[in-house]
Amino acid sequence: MGASSSIVQKGTSEQREVESLAASTGAMPMLQNSFSKLVNPQTNAIPLQSLQQVFCLNYKKPDCEASNIPDCFPGLLDHLGASIVDLFFITGREGVSWIEFLRGYLKCCGRMPASMALNALLRVFATTFTKAGLPLKLEFESSDDDCKISGSFLATDVLMLLWMCWTMLWDSSTSRCTKGKENLRLPDVNHLILSAVVSCTEVDSGFNLWDCGISALEVELPVGKFLTWDLTTVPSLTDCFTHFVNVRLQNSVSSEVKSELSSSSLGKIPPREVCNIHLLTHGRAWAISLSLKGTISAEILKPHLPSDSDETLENLLYRSSFHGRGLNRFWSNIEGYHGPLLFLVSAAAGDVHEDRKDKNFVYGHLHPTGRAYEPYPKPVGIAFGGTIGNERIYIHEDFARVTIRHHAVDKLTNLVPFSHLRW
């Protein structure tokens, strides 16, 4: 059955306007095919249950990199599909009509300001929480897309929101794969949650924020401050939802939705072991990708999502455990590369009383705020490695130059204008 037999060709001006908006997203062919596949020919509408099934998730025993998974989280995911349909798709007596199907899609994935997209995501989250019977201190003033939101989040609420978004992203990748089976693997997002807590609340100075469990954080994050944190720190978070909706509707066109999950080379390692083997864990990679847009974001996250390709680390330039330790080995692998570069370093301080030469793992210094006299002023800038005055990488105060020393006797070999660097 073609799309033309299920969709009225000569509609009202209202229908033509909605179709025009949907066409501007570039998704009209997919929407026509999806509607034609799901529609009941007798009523010319999509049955409610069929549309809910399109967005249904079913992950009963997910794994996690570090944190324990709350017992309520798998149950929360069970209500996601119904929440999306109830919020965005107006259902008539016969089901969801063509025009309401398009309207629902535009509310989820249409062109809109970032604040409205975040509003939509939080509506899905709050509605899913309510359907799961979980408490949440969020209130929406009206049903408008840009209405004011009041209330607050707990740290555990932020955890659930981030994991729900990751699950939608993970599912969008697994549904495109054809080989093997792999369970949902949740990232360690404690660092993101702590970032939100620090940005949105005033924590007692005597409280060790970095040495506590998320479940022990009983502070409330005002929703206004949380929205600001989200839009500035993780602006790509809403993309998880829009991508999920697009992929699920695209998959509904196929007669058999690909339900088998993939087995990537990284996924073969248990999630807690991944934390210990790779510096770029699921959680760290996702946090970086959420702050970026475009192909760079996708490249960083690529090795951490299911894929049919076994070459998940094909863009890795250097790893000390594989290529060998030392600056010579490092430079021989990255020299000549002119693309964006992500540099991850892990270090641990040794005995503070040990007389080592290279004490300057990561160094940063500014001019003192007062006018105190400094007989031996320290260099002002940011540096990595070496010792003060003989840093391996030194970014000068004005960010106009970067001095790089990589010879055994600290011979100055490169003086690179900062504006020409690609990170």
C-alpha cells in the first residue's frame, strides 16, 4: 500500500501548512512511509497501541560502568513509549490521523529553540516518572511548548534523566545493527551529576563532594539553574530524544524491526573493566560529545555505541599501553596529523616527600590578585609535564603561543601560534 492511498492528497489549508513544516525538516518521505505502514486502512488512522509500540523500550537487566542501578530504572523505561504518544500525538476515536501524526512529529523533532527542545525532553521525563509511580518535584504551568517550569531535581533524578537519554541514544544505535546481541550498558555519569550539583547549589565547604555516593546527595537543584546548566554544559542532550524518535519511525517502515542488538569490540569487555582499561570510558566520551555538535561529537562516541564494524578504534593515534611509553613514541605517532585531537592523560601523585625532577604533571598559574612582590615569579600560563621553566607543553599567558619541548635535553623545537592549533 503506497503512501498516497492512506494520505488525503487535497487537504485543508491547515493540513498543507503542517505538511510544509514537516517537509522543511527533510523527513517527509520517511513520515509518509511510516504512516502508510502503521495506518489502519479502514479508519485511515494509526491505532494508539501501534504507535506506542513504535517507541517502546524493553531493557530488563542493564549493566553499568560504576554505579549501582536503581531497581526502578528498568520499570521507568517501560513507560517511555506511552509517555511520548500521550504528550505529543493527539488521538481521536479511531486513532492518530495523518495531520496529528505530523503535528506530533513536529513537537518532537521540528525546528525549535534549544529551550523548547529541552522543555519537550523534560515533559517526557516527568510524564514517564508519573506513569512509573515515582515522585518528582517538577511542575509545568501549562501545556504550551515554552511554558515555565518550576520545582527542583534531586541528584538521583538527574541520574535517571541522563540514563534515560543515554538509553534512547544506545537504542538508536542497536536498532541499526544486525549482528550479535548486547544488553543495555549504562555509563558512569557521576561526574556530570556532580557538575550539575556544583553549578546549581551551594554546597557546604566542609562537605567532600567527590567522596560521596549520588544517592547520599540530598540537595535540591532548582529547575531554573538546572536548565541553565543543561543548555551551557550538555547542549546536545536533547538530540538523544529527537534521534530516537526519528530512528524508531524509520524502523517502523521495515516489515521486521531489527531487534537484535550488536556486539562491538569494546562491548565485549564488561563495563566495569572498561573503566579500568580505557581512559575514555562510556561516561567520559558521552560527556565530551554532549558539549559538541556535528561529526566530532559522533566520532568521539562512536567506539562506545554498538556497531556492525569491528574497527571501533580506527582513529586512535596513540595509546601508551599499545605504542609504548615516552615522548619520542608519542610524537612519532601524532606528528603530521592536522585534524582535531583529543588528548587524555591520567596521572597519580607519588610520595610527596620523594625527590623527583618532573613534578609538574599539570601546571596553571595566574598573576597574583594583589600587588605583593615576588622575588622569583612563576611563569604565568598552563603547562603539562617537565619542570617549571622546562615544561613539555606550555600555553603562554595570552594564548597566542604554545611552546613544545620534546627532546631529551629540553631543546626548544616548536613555537606554534595558538590560533593555528587544532584540538
